[in-house]
Amino acid sequence: MNTKIIAFISCILLINSISAQSYSDSLMFKPSNGGLYPKNYEYGLSNISISGFYRFLACYTSMDPSVTHYPVMDSVFNRVFIGDDSQLPQLSLNIGVSPNKNTSISTDLYLWQQMTGSENDDFVKGLLLGVNLYGTHSTNFGTFGVKTGGIHWHKQSPLTFAANTGYNRFSLFERNPWDPNTSNIYDRYDDFYKNGALTQDERWGQQAFQGLIVDASDLPSEYSVSFMHGKSQLNGGSSIIPNHLTGGRIQKSFSRSFISLNGIHNQTFTDESTTNLLGFNLYTTEFEFKSKKNFTLYGEIGKGNYFSPTYDAGWGNAFDLKLNFDKSRWYKFPLEIRYFSISPNVINNNGIFWNTSILEYSQDNSQLDPGQAPILFPFASSLTQIGQMTNNRRGLILNTDLNFKNTKLTIGYSAAKEIDAISNQITYGHPSNSLQLSRFWRWGFPTNVGPYENINKVYRSVFETMDIDDPDGISAKGFNSLEISCKTKTQINDRKLMLFYLGGFHSIQRDYNFLPTYDSTAYLQSYNHQLDLYYALTNQVTICGYYGYDIIKGGMYTETNEDSGGYKDQEGKSFALGLDIQLERNTGLYLRHRWMDYIDHNFALDRYKGTETTVELKIFF
Amino acid sequence: MKKLIYIFLCLSVIVSSCRKPDEFSDGPDLYDVYGDFEIYSPLEGSQINVDFASGETVFFNCELSKVVNWQLKITGSNSGAEKIITGTSKTLDEEVALWDGTTTSLPIFRVENCNVELSFLTNETDTILSTSVFVTTPKQNDGFVITDFEEGWDPNWSTFVQSGKSMDFGIKLDGTAPQLARYYNMAGTVDWDWLTGMIDFNASAFGESTMSLSDNSDNLYFNAFVYGDPLYPNSRILFRFDEDENLDGAFDITNEDSFGYEIIINWSGWKHISVKYSDILSANNSSGGGVHNSDKLNRVSVLHLADPNSGYAHSAIDYLIFTENEPLRP
Amino acid sequence: MRCFLIILFSVFSSGFAFSQNGKKVQFVGGARSLNTLAELDSASTPKRSGGYALLDLGIKINPNSNTEVMGMFRINNEYGGFWGAGVNIDVRQLYVRGVANDIFRYQVGNIDYKLTPYTFYNHNQDILTSSIGTLGIREDVFNYETFYSDNTWRQQGASLNFGLELPKVIKDIEVNSFISRLNRSDFNFVLDRFFGGGNVVINKDDNLEIGLNHVSIFDLAGTAKTDNIYNNNVSSITFDYQLAKNNFVYGIDGEYGVSSLSQSESPEDSLTDYFVHARSYINFDSGLELSFGILDNGADYRSFGAQSRRVSFNQENNFFNRYMDLTNSTEVLRPISLFDMYNDPQLYNQGISVGLMDHNPIISSVLPYGIASFNRQGGYFGVIYDDPKEFFDLNGRVYLLSESRGQGTLALKSFLMSELVATLHANKLWKGKKEFNIQLSHNHQQTTRNGEFDFESVDFTTNQLNIGMEYEVFEDVYLMGNYLKLSASGNDQMPIRNSEDEIINYENFLVDGHESLISSGIKMSFSKKSYLAIVHDRYQYRFSQITHEYDFNQSSVVYVLKF
């Protein structure tokens, strides 16, 4: 007898005629039914995409102890900090999987090496945006896209769900964590000169959102719809008490225009028994009409309200209208006329305006877990950049751009007024050293700190609070702002040189006035100058320079110092040098060194002087 | 052929699957859980008189309709001794209701009539069944008895009593002894010293220089009955064990072991205490090496202690006995 | 004699290899996102929201064409956790598998395994009705979470198999073996416990297959400070003999074996018994299948590889686990309901458990451990109809069983159970291209016992009805609806067991009520393996004899993607 020893692998495909249901039932006793499963083998995907960046940031701060009186600096005048407490990690990996053309998954993973010197190196790992799932479904009457899972960057309409993009009047000297490397190291400044804007990453103008987003596009008659339900970073947290944000948009597009209906609703409960509602509504219509005669009308009009067990003041109006005139033979320069009015009853910190009227919402609505970074906004009567709106305010904004041969000038002017007299406080910033001052406090957003407990830290900035004690009572204040941005391009030794000047001239006074009040009758005067210089020493090396100067003065009826008896009289200076070095393709090294000197001539403890040095290495892949 | 295989398989399976229902059931009977409670036969002892000293035992019978929790309480009519036997069954018999003369609560049973009561720990009845049994001789305990004070004072003992107030040290016969008739009383007020009085039980009382005990101190248990006075809960007793390591007939504290077992009396009434000899700690810094040599025990001393500020103190002892293998089962 | 090796791969493909096109790395896995908003009327916090998004990323590495190493990790971020908060990274599974010397197939690590219904099998006995629609989605989720498919159990161990061919005597012999670890020694009084076994499958010819099976749960002596060795052995013979005629196939299959359970320090408590199960069937080419079976599982038959349950009812719920008893304003534990079983994958076990697990008589009282339930004997009749035109499918079975040994009485319980699944593909009626499926699934169980005394009487009936519907309104967009009702009435004497599984008492289980679920939703399929579903559930609990009644409403959005 021939004995053939045959070995076989038991991963034999099932006999096709057996259906799945009967397999588990009628073949129950079939002896060969047992063994290891699965019986058939499935191949996986061969390709996944991995991209990301590596960013090393080190910061050394050295303050002069003889003149720095901030309590946070007591006895600790020199500080080394490895990393960036602005939330972004050291190594960030974006992993993407696309099983088919209709679905994809992405997740990010970050690693951070704290370099504490410990033998067990303290690595921190985690996700930043989380696991994101995408799906697309195409039909004859439209394409439906779904996003769910982790954090998505989303925009609906400016008043309902978007981030303020402003008028691109900012200094480029200090890099943001999300700033990309450019092909040539100098392109960042060149783009800013040419376009008036930087190439920003996906989050520009958008807000972070977690939940379900459904977009429908290519609908009949050029309609498009989007819907979202979930949480923004303002109502995030893992509390089991429901706290959700729901919004939607229906847009009808025309050849040169569009009109849309938008809504956003936020609701949570103030008690564990989930009976007392807290939240807000905002419903708007957004439209844009481009005429053939070089003007564009854009606007968003709506109504909103806030509700809580203790607050129900009804609905309020919100307007934001812009009329843009392009350059034409009738007017030689583009002009934007903008009118806005947002009722104190309308709140929505997910939009492009801040809530400065309802204190309890500012404090209580966020239900974030410890360890999460809340996003705070200045409260009270805020001095803001032109374009940054707040509620309880209405005003007129004029913007224009003037282009000359090698110089571009943008000028903005704003005259605004509060609607209701609510607050006897003013908040304002210190542009020259704002980022550096915010780094005095790491890993948190403390309020009422500083030598006079009137400094509040927000994301990469601070604002200061000033009290008003007007014998005529609280007024609906007037706000005037003039901003000038001037960008000049030239050459020295055949090398490009850019000069960017940014000036801001602001006043806050008791009543509305179309023209600014630059004297002590104003509650507050704020003048700031920032001058950036960028010189392309070589194709790989750019020398950067910065000079900043602030003057901020408190006027009549503002708080005085007990010792000096004087109002706030603040003067801030900042001088910085830096180098941008392109080490390799997609690899940039950025060095900055800054000298800071700040003094309030009447508030003796409000004083600091020192230096900050940062080294940033950023590599994209 | 194929059909034959087919038929064979069918038949073999059918035949082998013919199982008769079991003639017993799993778990307790449902009647025991849900049925009515009935007493089928009264409570009876297996004998009227029992001689525990000669090794006799007595058991009790009773038939019930269902499994219940029950309690059998045997009470000495003279001594007041109690023996509690509990169980869960529907039948009381030799297996579950056997009495070997031991006691649950002191005192120990004497020659006396004992009342036996059977009660049921169930809501279904509050019936109590009764019977009785006469103890002709109580249970004898195996072991080395140092004393039970029944023979009175032994001249080989020695004693020391402080000259305090109301001192009352001596053998008592007042019907309250936990074992037989006599016990040793220790009472008085000493306001300058912890020691109120002590008694030494010397090995010479047995005509030897050491007590006839096993040398395996891991297997040797010291037992005593100790009285706690509910009115004077401030007594302590120190049992001290002195070993004559060199067998010269005398204990030398400087180079021979003395072990001490101290108890704080925080109970009322008589209580049986027991300790393994090898667990008793050294009382003289292991001057003799610290090794327990129970076979060289020369003297057992009982010291009555009380805080001098606490006033009058009262305790008593009875039935000092060494047992092997296990503590005394009184 | 000449001996030579021949390697036989798949019947349908040659040159099988773990890796394709020489690629050394492949990726498998899935992702899921779930967001819920739930309301339970009498909870202290009645409205609750939650959710998560997770990615299971498995990396298959093929160092050569015959070997594969697979590690899968899970990234889970909690709903509401921003910028890295609420993130967990865990390992989900790890194994290596391959073919050694082109002969032995092995797998080490996580393995999904089964043998026979009486030795090692996952009967999934608490999901008694078949589901499409919203409940089908939930089944999809909890089966994925617990690695359940094809009645297997997930184990941590190793398996090995190979085959032999003796062509002049029999067709071939397949040998399967496995060993897994059930618990680890604590170096004190818990011994290392293993579960091992295997089978030899003899294919006599195309008509007859015989299997010799053996499994054993055993403690490894010397691994702890105890000599109390636990042992549960089951040996059986399985057979499948079929003959083909012109337009039908008929045959007989079944299993016959013995089991033993013992602990070395209490040999008097050992249990030994036998079991028999035989089924004759006839399958017509028209799609009709008839079967008739008998079974006799001894009262002392124990086989924990086959008698383990996926859900233990002796655990607490993971959400809304307490709610108010309004009669006395106290918080009580909310027992696990049928809706919880569909809603919460964490209630499910992945591997086997040693010892009899608690079951819910409302859900399964006749065969609480599947057909491997001990103390059952009787017969059953089954009908399957698989329409060749795919218009209508039917699967039904009726069991008539009884105990072989009474519990607390010599009177025996009688059992009647009927199961029915009927599926209608209604679009076939009008030859529509868009799917319209309706499925009705029903399970009826009845337990009765008459005895000398009233307290011996048992009359307990439970019905479970599951109606599901899927209607394709647009291409790949489905409307779904489900109605699930579980009702029970009557009384049963439920045994209360101690830790040794001995009956020590009884509970008079008395109920008259129901649970009902109405569920509706919409599903958008992006591909065969991915979809988004929005579901709304309205659930009512009305077993007031057990605990306070409540209503539970839930809206959820679930996105499932597999690759």
C-alpha cells in the first residue's frame, strides 16, 4: 500500500454553495467544521499614508530681578522651557487610510520628549485631533459627505460658526506653531507682501468641532446644505450631562452671488437632574452679491438669544454688512465700508465675535475636563483690533488698500459704540510683548495675575483689565481705532529687504464720537508701533528684525495708583533679532532673541525687563 | 452497504439514547423549601444517663417534615453550664446532634441533671421541644492538670500577697466555680504597685523538679479558666513559666528562661483562655537562650496585676491544665 | 513503500501565500464612531450623552510568504475630549501564524477556535432571534468587539493542524489541536489553568466523515501552593453520513460522548455523564431542507468549552446602572435587559468561563447553554427553505424536551421551544432594483411541571418577537425599522447554586410583563464595509415584579468602517 503523506493547509475556501446561515446551523456536526477560524484568508491594504512634522522649540527667558516685579518671577528669573505649551506637540504624525474611494480614516499621533533629564525619559504621547472618519456618497442629485469622530475644522458662517480672520494686520516676526515651512525661507515674507496674507493651514478661519458633520453639495439648483451636531471646544468635555451644539446651513448659489440660511443652537443643563436649560440660539441669513460694476455687497443678518434659569432677556439682532468697492475709474483705491451691530442678548463665542455682555455664560458654560485647554476671551468693554467684533456693540469700519510701486499701504478705521451700558471695566492688550508676557505663566490660563492682579492670560496673549469709576455712572462707551499697515520691498546688495510697519491708534471714551479722543478725557488711549525687517542674506538665510513700542494711558475716571495717585501710564519697548535658516528642503531653523522693557510710570510694581531667546527647528515630511 | 451504515448509525444512536429518568433529584427537596413544617417525632435522648468520664456520649433524635435551621441547648441545672449544638437538617441523629460532654459556655458540666431544648430558627414555628439527660460523671480531660483547687492548698505552692486593703486571696467554695467546686480568688486594693498578689505552682508539688510535660512545645497548650468581674474590669493576669534549664532543681533568673503570658481581663464571667506554649514570649530577655523547653518547666506562677490608681481589683482562676495537640475542649 | 510529500493548498487557488505581490506589510482593521443621547426617566441624571471614535489598526508583517505576524492596536478618543484629552491607546490583538515545513499550520497568540457543539462551541444562546435593520447594526458592533463569528471563542494560546492522506483506505485525515491558558497562577492558591484538546477528522469518502474529539480543562500541578487539581474532560465522536439521490441529499449526523468533572481534593463530588445527539436530514434541490433530531444530555454532563455563555447576567450595567425606585425613593441597580445586550458590547465575554454562568430565564429557559445544556432529553423537528429565486427564506425548528433528572423533586420539567425566522425580499415581487427586506423572527419557550404539591408546579412562558425592515429609498440609503418584544409570564423554580455549582436553594421566579423596543433609523452605505447610521430607540421595561419599570429612549449616530 502506498502511503502518501500529504500535508495541507486548512485555510481552504468554503464550498460556495453553502450560505452563511445554514453553515452555522446545518453543518454544526460536520466534523471538519471545527478548528481554527477564519477558514478563508483576507488580504489587507498595502498603502497607508503617513505625514506630519517635527517641531522642536526651546525658550530661555531671563529677566532683570532688580526691576521685574511680577510675582510669578519671584526668585525664578531665568527659565528654560523645552516645548510649546500652545498645545502643539514635538512630533506629529498624520496617519491616513483609504479603504476605497468613498471612505477614509485619519488619525494623528504625537510624541513629546520633555527632556527633564530623568533616566526614565518622560515621553508624552497622545492624539491631538483624534480619530477622524470620512465618508462620501454620490447620488444623482448630489454628493453627501460625512465627517465624524475626532476634531474637524469646520466653518458655517461668520456669525454662527467660524474664526475671525481679520484684515491680516499682524507682525510676522514671532512664528505660530502651525506656520508651515516654505520652499524658500524668504517666501513667507514675500507672500505676505504680495498677497497681504500668508498661506495658512486648514484651520484658518475655521473652528474645531467634534461630532457629526454632513455636507451635501452639487444639489439641484445649486443648493448646498451642511449640518453639524456635536461639540465645539467651548462646550467640550466628557461629562455625561448633555451639552451639544447643533447647526446647519442651506445655501443657494447663483453665478456671482449666494444666499444662505444658517442656524446654531447650543444647549446644556445646569443641574444633574437635567431640568434647567442653559444655552443660546442664533439664526442668520448670509448673502453676497457681486455686481458687474465693481462693487460687492456682503452681509449676514440674524437674531439670537441666550437662555438660562436666571437669564432670559429675549432675542437680539446681529448685523454685519460690508460694501466693497473695487478700484475703478471712479475711485482709485479699493474701499470697504462695513457696518456691524450685535445686540448684548446675542452670544456665540463660536463665531467671529466675542461675548462681553453675559458674564455667567463666559464662566459657566464650558464643561471641560481638567487638563483640557479652555479658550478664554476678554470680557468687559474690550479694546479690539479692527475686524474683531464683540456683542453689545455697533460701529462703522472703513478699510482701504493703497498700492504704490514697492509699497503697499492698508488703512483701517473704526468708530464703534456699545449698545447697553453694562461694564465699568476696560480690557486691552500689549501688542509689543504680548506673547512673551503670556509665557510668564505656562500650562494654564490664569486670571487676575500680575503685580496688580489685573492680567489675564488667553491663548498666546494676555489682556489687562482696568477699572473705571465715572461719577456719571456706567456708560455705553465709544471706541475708535486707526490701524495702518505699510509693507515696503526693496533691495540692498541685490538682496531682498522687506519692511513691515504696523501701527495702531486706539481710544475708548465715555460716549460715541466718530473721531478718536487722544487726550486725557478718554478712558484709555493706546498707541502701538511694530516694525518688522526681513533681509534675505542668502537663499537659505534671512535676517529678521523687530521693533515694537506701546504707549497706553488711562484717562479721567480710571483707576489710580494709591502711592502715586496717577492713572495708568504704560510704556513698552521691544527689540528683537532673528535668523531664519533653511537647513534642508522642508527643514527650517528659526532663531529669535528679544530684549523687552516695560514700565508703568504710575504703577511702580508693573515693571519688567529682560530677554527671551527661542530656537525652533521645524521639519515637514 | 451504504444503507446498512445509515441504518446502523440511526439505530445505535436511538438505542444508546434511551435513558431512564433518574430516581433521585438534584439539590434540596422542594418540600424542604416550600412545604409545611411538621414534627414527626418528639425530641429524645439516646440514653437517660451518661457517663462522660468513661467515654460515653449521648445523642438526640427528632424527625421533622423539612430541612430547617435548629438549635439544641443543653443546660446544667446545678452548674448553669451550657452546650449549644446547631444544625440544618430535617433529622436529628447521632451524626448531627451528638454531645460529648463538652461545654460551649463555662462553667463545665458537673454531676447533674441537664435540660435539653430544641428550638427552630424559622418563621414557620416557635415550638420548642424538651427532654433531659443526667450526667453521672462529667467529661474528663486529657492533659497535665497543674491544679483545679479541689484538693485544697498544696504546701509545695508558695504565695505572696501585698499588704493592701481588702485583700482576699485564697481558695473559694461558693458554688460559682467553673470546674467542679473550688477556685482561687484574687482581690484587693494596692495603690503603690501593680502587683496585688501571686501564687507559685512549683513542680515539687508533683514530687519532681520539673513538671511531666512533653518537650514538644509546639504541640503543648496551656489552659486556664479566668474570671472577669463586671464591677471591677481593671485586672490583668500574668502567667509566668520558669524553666530549670540545667535541671539543678532551681530556677536561676539570670541564666534560665522565664516566659510570660499576660492577659487583660476585659470580659465578665468565667472564660477559658488557651495559649500554645511555644507562642509565649520571653519574660527575662531570653536569659536561658530563649528556647521553649516545656519538659523543664519548674514553676508556673500566676500574678494578679492592677493599675495602682484604679482602686479595688478582683479576678479568679481555676483549672490550670496543659493539653497536647489542641487547646482544652472544656 | 514509497513516501513522498505533496503539499496541497486551496482547492480553488494555487500558490497561496500570506503576502501579496511580495509586499511585506499589510494593514487591516476598522474604525467606528458612536455618539449617543439617552434618556432614562427615573435616573438621577435622566439625560446623558456620550460617545467615542476609535481606530483599530492592525499591522500584518510577512517576513516570508509562509509567516505572518499581526499586531493590532486601538486608538480610542472619547467624545468631547479636545486636544488629546480622553485618549486611550491599547493593544487589541497579537498573533503569529504560518506554515512550517509546508506541513504544519500553526497560530500562536490570539486564536478564534471551535470544535464541536458539545466540546468547544459558542452557542450564542442569548441572541435567539435574527436581526436586520437597526438591531443588525448593533449585533455587528458587539460581535466585532468580542471577536465573535461562526460560533467560535477567542482564546489566548496556540493551535496546530496538519493532514494525512491514505487514498486506498480513506480519503484523508485532518488533525487539529489547540491549547490555551484560562488563568494564570497567583503563586499562592490559584493554579495555572489550561484548556486544550483537538480532534481527528476522518474523511472516509465523500459520504462519511467521522470526528474523534477530546477537550480538557485542567490545572497544572505545582504551579501554586495547593494540590486541588481541577479537571473537566469531554470526549466525543461526531459523524456525518450522507447519501445523494437524484434531487435530494439525505443523511444523519450527530455527536455522542462523555464528560467528567472533578477536583482532586473532593473526589466524592465528581460528575460523570454521557450525551447523545443525532440528527437526520433530507435536503432537496428545490431549497427545502427537513431535519429531525433527538438529544439526550445527561444531568451531570459538564463541558464548559460548550456551556460558557457570552453574557453573564451576574454583573452590573455600565450606564444608567442605577435608577430610582419611585415607590420608596431609593436608588436600585438596573438589571441587564435585552436592550442592554444589544446596546453594550462590554457585557459580553470573549472567552470561556469555568463554572456554570447565571442566565436570565426570561430570555432563555429551555436551552440556557445552547444544545449543550445538561439535563435535557427529547427531540426536535426543523424546516429550512432557501428560495432559489431569493424571494422568501424560512428557518424554523420545534423542540420537545424534558429533564432527565428533577430538581428538588422527582417530577420532571417539560420544555417546548419553537424558533422561526422568515425573511421576505419584497422587491422581488415587483422586480425592483432597490432592496426591501422584511424579516420576522420569533422564539417561543414554555416550561411546565406538574407535581404532587402545588409548589412543585411550574408554568413559565416566554416569547421573543423581532421584526425588522430595511428599505432602500435611494441608492445605498436605507430606511430601517425594528420592533423587538420580549414577554414572559408564569413561574419557575430557579435553582440557586453555590460556588461549586451545587444547588443549595430555589427561587420562585414569578413574572408577568414585557420589554419592548421600537427602533427606527436611516443608514447610508459608503461601501460594502462602511456605513453611517442614525438610529432612534424607544424602549420600555415592564417587569415590575423584578424591578421598577422604566422607559429608556436613545438617539445615536454610528459610523462603521472596516478594511
